[in-house]
Amino acid sequence: METPKIGVYVCHCGSNIAGTVDVQQVVEFAKKLDSVVVAREYKFMCSDPGQNMIKEDIKNLKLNRVVVASCSPLLHEPTFRHAVQEAGLNPYLFEMANIREQCSWTTEDHEKATEKAKALVSAAVKRVRYHQPLETKDVPVNPATLIVGGGIAGIQAALEIADAGHKVYLVEKDPSIGGHMIQFDKTFPTLDCSACILTPKMTSAGSHPNIELMTYSEVEDVSGFIGNFKVRVRKKARFVDEEKCNGCGVCMEKCPWKAPSEFDLGLGERKAIYTPFPQAVPNIPVIDKEHCVYFLRGRCRACEKFCERGAIDFEQQDKIVELEVGNIIIATGYDPFDPTPIVKYGYNRYPNVYTALEFERLCNAAGPTGGKIVLRDGSEPKSVAIIHCVGSRDENYHRYCSRVCCMYALKYSHLIKEKTEADVYQMYIDMRCFGKGYEEFYERLSKEGVKFIRGKVAEVTDRALTDEEKGKLIVCGEDTLLGTVIRVPVDMVILCIALEPRSDAKQVAQLFRISQGADGFFIERHPKLDPVATMTDGIFIAGCCQGPKDIPDTVAQASAAATRVLSLISKGKVELEATVAVIDEEKCSGCRVCNILCPYNAITFIEDKEVSRVNEALCKGCGTCVAACPSAAITHKHFTTEEIMAEIEGVLV
Amino acid sequence: MEIELLTPSKETTDIILEEGGDDLKSCFQCGLCTGVCPWNRVTTFSLRKLIHKAQLGVVDFEDDEVWRCVACNACVERCPRDVQMPLLMRAIRRVIMEVGAGIVPHSLRISEKNISAVGNPLGEPAEKRMDWAKDLGVKTFTKGTEMLYFPCCYQAYDPPTRKAAIATVNILKKIKADFGIPDNSVVCCGESIRKAGAESLYRKLAETNIKIFNDLGVKKILVTSPHCYHTFKDEYPEFGGNYEVIHLSQYLDQLIRGGKLKFTKPLVKKVTYHDSCCLGRYQRIYDEHRQVLTSIPGIEFEEMRDNREYSLCCGGCAGRLWMETKKGERFSELRLEQVAEVGAEILAVSCPYCMANFNDAVLTTGKSETIEIKDLSELVSEAL
Amino acid sequence: MSFEPKIVGFCCNWCSYRGADLAGTARMKCSPNVRIIRVMCSGRVEPTFILKAFELGADGVLVLGCHPGDCHYVEGNYKAARRMPLLKKMLAQMGIEEDRVRLDWVSASEGDRFVAIVDEMTEKVRALGPFKNNFKEAKYG
Amino acid sequence: MAKLKIALYWAASCGGCEIAQLQIGDKLLKLAEAADIVFWPVAIDVKYKDVEAMPDKSIDVCLFNGAIRNSEQEHMAKMLREKSKVMIAYGSCAYEGCIPGLANLFNRELIFERAYVETPSTDNKERVFPQTKFKVPEGELTIPEFYDTVKTLRQTVDVDYIVPGCPPEEKTTWLALEALITGKLPPKGTVISHSVKAVCDDCPRKKDVKKVKKFYRTFEIIPAPEVCLLEQGLLCAGVATRGGCGAPCPQANMPCTGCYGPVEGVIDQGAHFLSAVASVIDSNDPEEIQRIIDDIRDPVGTFYRYSLPDSLLRRARIR
């Protein structure tokens, strides 16, 4: 190690530090510390003259280590690193002592504050001796992108990237892309038809030369790191040859076997060979083994007989496809909350209690009732209650607000008013109409004569107290604006169910090494400043998998994710963290204690050498493995054991 | 505790809607109206809750609270959803007055009967309506007269209020205006009784007056009551009465600016002005009075705490003038405190209801020695 | 003068260090006895560091990480949560009082919590008195 | 070439090191060829005064085994250091304190109480304890002073090399002797062993990722023969112990107990072993973690079986 020549700079920060800490004393103290060549004070070290002071000293006094005692490193470490670098020193040969936030600002006693400042300076000086120059590394970025989830988020992101001229693999677990949005009838607040605005995008995605659609497929394994992921995808057997099928639909027509339609949430039926809906992309059916009589009893094959192209293939097997991509966008969406556990709301008990998604299908002209809003008995409801926050804003189910319910509930009132004579009651806790045009929509709906009752519904019951209530569903609760218990007899109840994380969100999180919040949604890198990236570089999230959101927000986030990917593709390389862990293979005994500790799968065991190795591209530099290594064979760059030990010694002066 | 159970009634809501309460649909229950309502300076009255009950059709028509609203429009001024509360209240009251639900306060019922029977709420004989002008040498309006001066019922019958009508005539004569007054066949303009819910009576009144005016070929009407002003200008056209309506304050302002009115006697007094709701928030006529008052030599003019669009109602609109208001709950008394606050000797008004209310209030609050209530017309007339 | 304990504090870069910074930014006052060493994650804190601190004369050691479930590195704090109880069990056998070592969680927004923990820890350690290395003060030999 | 002069001494130890030294078998002949033993209390009759009489640095090598637990041992360590050119801490006791070092969980008072009063076979109602000086008619008798704290040789005198093990394996002993005989000495301070890596490197068992739900004591399970013992819940110290021994214990189905001391560069063997063990606990639930830890009955004895006096804390605080 070269002889350390350390410069120490103590900042007054106006009176922020100097008002409490005796800066002069700290400087005198620093001068006496081992290897300190110069110690100075200045009013504002972060100012240009302050930085120049450091630069001059580096040049004139040949300093090779620098310590600045000022504010939190989270604030100005980059500033001073940059200054040091400009003077020709490696930026990592710098250390900061936080004598403002963690000293002058929290301490009243001047003497104690000064003592603490000295201790922190001494720690920084002792530590910086051990600092090593570090270099960041570049790795190339594979320009192909994997997008998981073929809802509006996935489609949007795929189109943006594909339009920019880059390859996209769009993986969707269902037989068609479209996601939840294609199930919706109208979209708020503009009331345009959901399918009308989405199908053109679906078609573009389906026919785009740069998009490889992989429907009825699921990601099974992900390895590698930003710029260089390897992904294994299972293409489930459709029993229909995608190359041969021309989507004529004869097979579906001729299939004699029916099953409840998943797309219509069981309100309608589909065939055993089916596409989930007529505008499916790709327009290639799948055979549902659970309901196909050939698979169940070995007889039928009607579809095969009628298929002129010979596209039916009962022998088809799942296929494993290996992909190599540089970036991944996860857009796996949400699950609708099942309100059955809220027994008091009567879902699955009273036939005319519907979930919001069911109502979407009920409203839709292509839905099971041809768009007629009717009760189970086919009659038109005379009154409808829409219950908000079912499973949302409720400690018993989900604490968060699902964000879209108020608006779709308003939309429903409009649709009901448009299509029936029914009275509509909105039973809400708060009306949250924050988006562009949303408040206006709310006002418009108010004017349409929708009745708003503020209060969380306690119960939906069929137990009538008066003749008027007989044969009705009575929605009971407090009208908090009146301070009175209210009973509203209605014919139909719609439950505005929460949007919740996909049931397999945990597996997806593990697969892609991203994290879930307490609510189960995937966590973004920063809730405000980085809402698209995840803690795993090269993996982005968009849409409801990150948290409940509406279509415009989803599209915006998807475009943002696409842009982030495109910027990485266009840069062509990624810079890796310098403060990573490295394993000394000369010391590693191959015990494999560290292997499972890495949340990023950055540690691999090299079988033939019987040692573990850190993939620097994957390592985020947390140091957990370092602390666990019983052989001290792992070094955490910039947070080495020596450095921290020196710091401990320093703070204990 | 017994829990009150309510069930929304579509029918009741529909009636209120039919009666013109359409605005209630827009209300999103923010409660701002309750916050600004002058009633809450003197008691508790949740206008917001009343609207919500109307939304759900669970209004208690027998409760006094449906009669509270004075239609001062203070809430409308600030309502984020632009709900016209007075229209809503009017609709609710119509359901009571016209459909027969609930109870009409006795005093209101009397005024209604008076108007219906003799054409004025005071119950004075119709044939004496124009007695106030007997000795003034004013001509009765005939075809071809330029302008009809229409004094309000109070200005016709109530002696202290009548002074305004007399002063007005003096001014008009001074400038040699071509004007006439109606004969005894005219009736109350109906503005307040309409707001109190008596829609059919109002229509009868309007039709009567319109027929007379139209027969006489009236084109321009000068009024000294903001209520007449409001209904002639904004409501009569619906029934075929289309006139140029001008309030005395506007008229005077025009005269002064046109140099047609010259003051000769200085009036060394400290004066403040009370904006009536009907002229202020309803018509946004604020500056004219102030210009007239400040152009009178000697007057030291001072604004009260609540002025212009934030003016505090005297408590007399929408039929409240006829109903009993408990002492301690009268806005006029609060308003006088504001007058005292600025140390004004004269409270200028330009509305007969305000005049009547404040004349009462100076007596009940013992301020008759220190505060004088004068109509704008009186002050101008004195200074000529 | 009363005994002023020296406490070494390890804070993770993402939550607790920011919580400590926030305490300062909000000008909350707290005991100056805890001197903070920044690590990237509470999972980086080796038991050796804690022992070393005692060897060098610390009277207490405080380790602060992100709240469970909130770790910036997914679950580094859980690793700390596994090591600390075992270390404490060992330290108990070595006659070291439980209150001299503490693992706790402070989020970036919990400046007040940071102050409360630091103050409480300082007072507890103050009550215990100085930690002396018994090797040096052994009576015989 | 002149023959090497070798001294061998035992301090607080069990005698196992002497056996280990003899166990080099036929290599003893080679040793005899190359060296003369000038002092070896266990085998040859040389008195302390004879050693005292030797000129300083007249002994080429001293192989010192045993920890320093009393004044006599300290005295001898210092004297031998003066007389010897090369001082070797031979075996775990001299190196890190070893089993005698676990006495650092107590002090003299507690140990005497236990040894001379509490033990079931002792009848000492009068509470008679050893005294360093005792007058008898014949004069004053002295015995060495028993210390509160066991120290390692390095904590007592300057040590040139270390031969680890409890006792050192034959091949390790020979590695050191061969270096001495041939004069090819490593840098001062070297721990002489065939490996700088941990025992796992020597251990033939199959290693996989580690997730442990329950820890066992050796008598509680019969471990699968080919799988890493730690993965099976046995507290095998191999991960944290210097190799070179050839991993005989794991190969005999017994977990390593750590006698070769820390891996090169490790400051505190016990702390590293502890951290590794805690890290592989397969739970994030505080209560479950505590339950799993409850199975580790004696953390100090487990993690510091051989190294307590050489650890960062060195000894327990006695309250």
C-alpha cells in the first residue's frame, strides 16, 4: 500500500455545523491524526471554492486520500467524489464524515457535539487509509426484450419497443392477449368502448414483425443479469398447430362439448375447443383437456374431422423455448378479489349480487346477455346498489385503496341509467376521482341523478322488514352524512371488488428476483423517483402488478418501462456497481454457506473448482454474504472488514 | 337508543325534482353551504344534511328547518358544484305549500292569504295602495309615459318604509323625469312568496301585473325594491313580461355620472352601506350604491366587515320577513353590531325588507339613538 | 461527571441511516453517544464487528436495519435477525448484559423512532456502567 | 552441518501433543539424525536450572505446547523464549488456549470453589484451598500461582510459528519439522499447515446450499454418510476451521470441532462460525429462529471450543 497522505476538510455549513461544533478544534484534532497531511476548515465545502480547495491540495500536496466532514454522504458524497476525480484521484479514495445531520443538528451540547465530530472524523480518517481505487465495469446489453403479461401494459410496452426496431418476446399465460381490459365494457371517464380501443393494439402486437407472441405460455426460469438474461419459457400444448390453423372457427362451431367461459366469469359458456373471445389474438383456439371428451373418454375428435387444414393435433406436447434477452418488463396485472369471504355481502348466496367484473361482462354487447342489464331471472332491475371498497381499505382484507373502483362504479351508474330505468345507489366511503376528467365525470354522473350514500355497507340481506322490502335485497348501513341507519331495498347489488396481487405473485417475484411489498404487489425501486425499475437491474414493472391503477396510468407506466428499456438498448452497455462482493478463490473452501443468502442469485458454485463465485453484474453490494463467510474469503469492496474495523476503532477514540 | 331506520323514497325525490329541485343531484355533500350559512352564526342548521335528505327523498316536511333558508345566496356564491340552494328550498317548500305535505308556518300562511286576497302581504286594502302618493302630485302611468315607478308593497303601505317611495318621487320630480306610478290594480310582485313555495299564487300575481303592464305598454320600470327588480327582470319574461327594469341605485348612478343630479346640501355623516342579497349576490350590483353615496358631499363612507358578495343577509328574503324569528337569531341584529363596529351613524339600505328588518333591530337592540336606517333615495333626496 | 457511554451504531444505508439523517434534518435532539458507521445493509454486520467494538472499549453496540419486509436488498435484515439472537445468546454466556447489544428497525421516515431508540439505548447502557474488558483487569495473573 | 538443538515443553495441556510428536513414527529417525533434544520434561531428565544455565539463543527451536494458566508456565515460556532462536506454539493450547482456555468462562475463585469444594467426590468442609506459599517445619513450600485467565503463548511471549491442531496431525507436525530441518522456513508468524482454506476443502462430503431448520447434537442423529454435516443440522466447524488436517473427523461421521483454529485472515473463529451457522437458519420468523437457536445449548463451547483465550473477548465477564 502506498503511504497514505490524507487531507481533511471540515465544513462549517454556515452555522449549521459551526454553530454547534467547534470546527477549529476538530481541525486541530484532525491534524494530529496519523497520515493526515493537511486539515482545513471552510464555510461551505460543497461550494466551488470549497471543492477547489480540495483539488488544489491534491495537486500541490500530492494527497492520495480525502476526508470531508460535513453533511450526510447521501447528500454530497457524489459531489466530493466528483471533485476528487477531477483532481485525478480515484473517486473511491474519498470518505465523508457526517457531522451535520448526525451530529450538529441532533446535539445541543457544544462540547459533546465537538467530541462526536472528532470521533466521526477520526473514523473517516482511519477508514480512508484502507480505501482502494475501484473501477466500474461495462457489460453489453442484448437488444431483445422479454415482456411478461399480455394485458394493456404488456401490449403497450411491446409495441413501443417493437416500433423502435427491437425484438420483443411477449409471453402471455392465457390463450389470447388482451388481459382484463378486453373484458371491460366501457372505459371511464370517456366511456369509449374498451374493446374498440384495445383490439387495434392487440392486432398490431399480433402482427408486428418485431414482436414474437407467445400465448398460452409461462416463464419457468430466469437466470443471468441485466443485459444478458436467459429465460426458459414453457409453451403449453394447445393441441392446435399454430402454423396450420387459419382461425376459421369451424372446430369451435362443431365441438359438441361446453364449459363455463372463463372470459365471461362463468356467466356464459364456451366450447371445449375455444378462443376466449371472438377477437382473440392470436386467433388460434386451444383445446381444454378438462372438458374435451376425447381427452376424457377417448372418443369424439369432431374438431379434427372438420378441420380442413388438419391443424388439430391431439399428440401435441408442451414445448420449452430458451430465450436470451437484455431486459425484462413484468406486466402480470392483478387478480379480482373474491368477495365470498365477506359473507355479509351475500356474494354466492344471493344470485343477484355480482362482482364488478361480472357486471362488466353483463353490460358488454358481446357478453352473455348481449349487453342487457338483467337479473338472473331475465328481468330488468328497478334499483341497483353499487357497494364500494369491497376488500379494499379494510384491514381484514387489503389495506390499500384499489384506486379504480370509484370511477368504474360511476361508469356503471351511467350504463345502468342508460340501459334501464333503475335507480342507482352508490354506497361509498370516499369518492376518489383524482384523474384527468374524473371529477368532471363524477359531477356529470351526479347530475344524472345517481344517489350517493356515504357509509360502508354493513350487510346485504333478503330479510324484509316491510312489504316494500319483500323480494328485494336490502342494503343496510349507516348513512354517515345523516347519522342514520339506512336500508335500501334494491334488485341488484354490484360489489366493487379490490384489485389484488396475482395469486402467483410470490412465485413470480422469486422467479425474477424482485420484491413484494407488504400488500403483495411488486416493489418499485423508489416510490416517487423510480416507479418503474425494480431492485433488480434490467427488470422493470408496469401496470397493476406494481399496484392498483387505471388504464391511463398503466399505459403511462408501460411506456415509461419501454423507454427505460430502449434507453438501455440504445446505450448498448450497462455499468456495474463497483462496490460489489468478490470471492477470493484461493481462500474459498466451497462450503456454500453463502450461496443461498444472496437475494439476487449472484453467487454460483463452480462445480469443477469447488468454489463459489460472485457474478459482479448481479451483485448489488449488500454484503450479507460477506458477513456470513466463515473463511473471510469474500471481500465487500469499499466496505471491507479492514475498513469497517478501522472505522470502529475511529469512532471509539 | 332507538335507531332510526330510513329507506330512500324515490317518489319524494322525484317530486322535489319535478318542482325544480334538480340541483340537488349535483350536491356532493361537502358542507361548505352549512359553513357559510348565516344561520350557523346564530344557531345550528345543516343545510348540507337537508339537501342529502332531499337527495334520498327522506325530507321531514314537518320540521321547521325546511323554512329556515332565507335564499340569501351566500352558499351559492361559494358552492363548488354550483348548486342553487334557494331553488332547491323553493322546490321543497312547493311540495309543502302546493302538494300539501307538512306544515306551513302560521305567519307565512297569513301573509300568503293576504297577498292572495288583497294583493299585498300586509293585508292592507288594495284600493289604498297608491294612497302614499296622494299629495305628491304624481301622475298615474298612462300609455306613452316613459317610465313606470313601481314601489314595493312595503313602500306603499308601511309608513317608515314609505319614505323611500316619497324620496324617490322627489328625486324624479327634481330631474323632471317622465314617469308615472301604477294605479291600485297592481299587486305584489310575488318574488318572496314564490321563494316560500307558493308557486300558483305567484303565477297569478305575475299574470295580473304583466297584464296591466302590457296593457299600459310599459317598457321601462324603475323599482326601489331589489325583489321586484329580480322577479320583473328575471322571472316575469317566462310569463310574457319583458321590460327594461332598473333599480333606483342604478338610475341615480347614471344621473350623477351624466351630471343630471347636482347635490347642494352637504351631509356630514359617517355612513355605511348594507348590500341586500337580492341586489348584490343575485344581481351583482355593488358599485352603484357606493358611487352614489360617495358623491354626496360630506359623507364619510366606511365598509362593514361583511360587504359586497360576502354581505350578511338582513334575514328577510324568501318569506322569512313574514315569519317569526326568535330574538338572538336575527341576522339584522348581528349586522347592526357590524355597523357599530365601524362607527357609522347612518346605515344606508336600498331594499324595503332590509329597511323593515333594521328598523326593528335598532329598536330591539337599543341602537335607535346611535344608528339611523335610511334608504339610499332618502339620503340623495336630502342632499339635493 | 456522569458516565457517558460510547455506543457504536451500525446503520444500513437505505433505511436507518436515512432515518438518522432525518432526525437531524428535523432538528430532533438525541444523545450524542451513538456513533454511526454506515453499512449498505444490516446483513453486512458481522458478529466480529460487534465483538471488535467491545474489545476496543465500546460500552454498547446498536444495529439498525430496515423494517422486516422493507429491506432494500429483499431480506438482508432477516439475516441480521438470524445472527443477532445467536450472538446474544453467546454474549450472555460471556457475562455481557443483554442491553448492551440491540438490533432494531428504523425506516427512512422514522427520525423520531431513531431518536427514541438511541436515547433509550444510551440510558440503558449508562445504567449498566462502563464495559470493561475483564482480561485486562483480572485480579490474578 | 551441526545438529539442531530442540527443546520441547508442555504447559497447560493434556499430553496429547507429546503423543502427537511421537506419532510421526519412522520420521523420528530422520529427526534424530538432524536434531538433538536438549529439553523435554516428559521424556528426558533435564532440570529447569539446567535450562536456566543455557546461554541465550542456544536452543535452535522450542516446540512449546500448552496454554499459560499459571506462573510457572509463564516463567518457563519466558525463559525458553530467551534461550531459543525459534519459538513455535505447538498445538491448539499454545496457539489459542484450547480446552483449558474454556476456563476463561470462570475465574480462579469459581474454579477453586468447583474443584476443591463442589465436586461430588470432594470432602472439604474446611474449605482448604491451594496457597502459593505454605510454611512447614522444613521451611516454606511454594507452588505456582493459578491465574484467573488462561493466556495463549502468543499473549505471553513472541512466537515465530504456529503448528495448529488438537493435537496436530502427524503430517502437520512433520511439515513443521521438515521446514526446520531443511531450514526452509516460512515468513514469521505463519501457521504451518497444508492448507489455507477451511476444512470443507479437505472434506469429501457433498456440499449443497444450506438451509437448516433444526440443529442436532451428535448423539441425536446418525448423519447420512455423504452429505455435508452442517446441512444435516450438525454444528460442524469445518466451514470456519483451517484445513490441512485432511478432515478426518467428518470422514468418521463426526462434525469438525475446530481444532486447527481460524482460517487464514479470520480475526475471530468463533464469531465467524457463529455468523455462518446463524446465516443458514432457514427462517425469517423471529420466534422460529429463537426455537432453532434454543437447540444450540452451549454457544461458547461450540463456537470457541479451542479459541476462547485467543478470541476478541478473550474471557467472560464475571459478575
